[in-house]
Amino acid sequence: MISRGKSLKGSVKAVLEFIEKFIAVKDEKSMSLSSMEVITYYAILEKTVDFDLSISDYEKSDIVRQAIYDSIKDGGLNEKSFFKNFNRRHLEVLNSVILSFRVITQLSIDSQLLPNGLNFTLNGVRIKLMRSLPKAYQKSRKIEEDNIGNYHGKASTPHDVYCVSYVSARSPQEAYHKAFHQIEIVRAALNFSYSLKRKHLIKSYGPENYVFSGPTHTVHSKDGEAFSDLTHYEPEYTRSNRKITNLPNANLFTKNCLHIVNRVKTLKIGKWVGHGLTMYVEALDIANPKLSFTMLWSVLEYFTVTDSNYSDTVKKASSIWNDHELVKSLLLVLRESRNDFVHKGVTSKTSADYLEILRGILDELILFTINIPKELDDLAALEEYLNLPRSNAELNAKLLETKKQASLIQLKLKTS
């Protein structure tokens, strides 16, 4: 099947003209972007052309990038040349053989919490958490880690538990991206599974996350061979950032984690929830508390389905609490701090404390969403529920507004 693409109100032509103006071609395999705005326009192009349903997000981006490069190489980036090369690249991807890959990383979880390992399947990716690596991948994995040690002048510090993802994909690059989309959701589930009290947490410095991946990520063929050009090293994510002094019960830990992953799989809005969990765990990865706080506020907007309407965000986020007026007051203070930082560059000395407060409120909202009843398993229904009045004052205001609307309708009927 060839996807011919479609133009939405001339947007493809306008976007192509913009990209041609700002892009500089380096070689056949890479492009140098002279403006970060181009990244946004790539995303727009992905929304204005048709893809086969089997095409992954990574493949969409790659097809668009390659079609743009091929068009420039052929002599000009215009709508006709773009769709010609787009269709050719699209067909090449569809005709590619689907192979089996293994994506291996490590997670900063005390191995005592996983005496028997843990298995998940999310969106076609099978993930295994285990205390030791299968023999088929030990040699090639060690070679990659030794190469990293030689390059950086020191050996990488491994985390405690291996995470092996079994992925079917058309390329090792696609396998890497598919695996980590699901690993991020699992990391979020593991974070929630700790259910820690603050007294059990000693924070020395760094990000808010309990569970980090890495620091070394490798991609392997089915027979164990590593793709060295895809080995990725993130030395900043080390287990020394957070020390946990009182581990939860191992059975309860695994039960909680499996419950969250299964809810993401079974909810109608599971894909939406999974994306929010990815945003959440990536916000917690940020070591700068001010930036982490700002990103967590965006996650709060996401889970309240309000984008940037701050009043609605505060109202909806506080609505699930019994003492919602207190939570609302806290969120108003946090919102002011967030706005000062984003719009005025003013930083608060209490940003780390504010981050802890926001995370506590957000955690409850996310867990509420994960455990919503069947009747609310729909974005429209969830948004309507969060909008319901939670006090007599709100209820009276809603009734008054409804009466005014009814009076206007009656007046229109009389005069029509």
C-alpha cells in the first residue's frame, strides 16, 4: 500500500518552504538543523500526510526526514518532489523485513525487591526485569561497557537490575525507540510502587526519580550481537542520587507495579495515560528542581485535560481531594511560583520544597486516573467529572449560571 499523502489547506507547501529556508544538508545520512523550529515543522508534516497503520512513530519521523533530504538532493524541495520521495521511502519501509531485537539497559532497583524477576508486555514489547543477564548477551554487553570505560577513562557504574526488552522491528533504531517508549512507562510504575514515606528517603542531590535506567543502553540482534553504533551512555543517571533506607515489601512492590502496567494496557484511555506517565518520569529525571517543577506542572495540565488554562488546572486537580479547598490554595501558590519562573525568570528559594508538594498532589491525581471506574474510562467523561462542583458555593454558582442560560433560551423562544 502506498500512502500518497494529503495537503491540509496548503500547510504542506508552507512547511516545506520554511524547512528549505532553514535546513542545511551535510551528507547522505544526516542533516544539520540551523533552527530548532524545524523540529516542530517536521512534527506538523507527520500530521499532514498519511501513513500505513503499521508505521511506528520513529519510522514516520525517519520517512519524512529522508523524503526532505532526497527532494533537496534531487534539485528542489516542493510539494511534488516531497510526495514522490515520501511515497518511495514509505513503500521501502513497508517492504522491509521485520526482525527480532533485544534492547538491554539496567534499572536502579534493589535486587531484593525482585527475587523472581518481573515480566511485562506493553504495546507488543515484552519486557523482563532480572537479576542477571542471559548468557547469550553477556559477552557482547561487556564489550560495549568496556569500550565505554576506555573512552571515558573509567568504567561505568551499573545499576542493580537488568531490563531486557524483546522487540519486533524493521531496524535496530526503531527497536530502540519502541523499547524505551514502554520502559519509561514501566519506570513510572516502579516509581509509584515504592509508596515511600518521606522519612525513608534520604536525598543527597539530583533528580527526583527513584528509578533510573542505564547508564548504558545496548541493542542486540536475536543471536546476541550488539549494534555498537546504537550503544548509548548516560553517566548522569546514577543510583547515588537517591538512597532508600527502608525497602517496601517485595510482594507488594511487584503487585503494585503489575497493577499499574495492566491498567495502562486495559484502559480505553490507556495510551493517553501511558504518554502522561512518560512525561511524568522524564520530568522527574531533570536534576534542576526549577525545570523539573515546571515540567511537572505541564504533566498536571495534561492529566487534568486543561492545557494552559491555569484556573481550570487548579480546580480540576484539587477536585479529587476531600480537603480540596486546602489543596486548591496550595496549587494557587505553586502556580504563582511557576508563572514567575516561566514568564519573569524569578526563581524561588523554596523551589525544591515546592517540587515535593507538587509531586505529592500530582501523584494522587495520576493514581486516581489509573484507577478510575469503567464509567470514567473516556477522556470526555473524565474531564466532565473533574469539572463537577465540589462545594455548596460551587454548586450554587453552577445553578445560578444554568438558570441564567435557561432564561436567555426562554427569551429567545418568545421573541422568535
